[in-house]
Amino acid sequence: MIEAVILERLDSLTRAFVALAKLSGARLTRAAMCERLGISGKTLTDRVRKGNVPSPCRDGKWLLSEVVEWESREASR
């Protein structure tokens, strides 16, 4: 029961964070994505090509809101 309440609160916080990130338009550089995922640039490129990681925007940066949503989906698998 307590676990369900905690998970619901985490989901609520994640939704709020995604909304704020969308409003601000925050973006992550390639270096920031690598650091966030704990992988090298080559590994990031491979994962993007395979569709295992969201693709960057035209400017080569990732929207933070999309990354957080993706991380949330991956964590619930």
C-alpha cells in the first residue's frame, strides 16, 4: 500500500517536472546526454541509430522533457 502511494507521488512529480521542462524548453547537449546515461559518445550514437534512445532535435540537442518522459517509460518496463 505504501509503495503504491510512493509510486503515485513519484509519477506526479515526474509529470510536474516534464511540464516545467516543456515550458522552459530546456535542452541537453550530447555531452550532457552521455553523462546522464553514463555512456560514451559512440555508445549514444549506436543507441540512437537502433532506436533505443530518443533522437536529438535538428540542433543536435535533446529536449529534456522528452528525455525524462522516455526515462519514465523505460523505468516502468
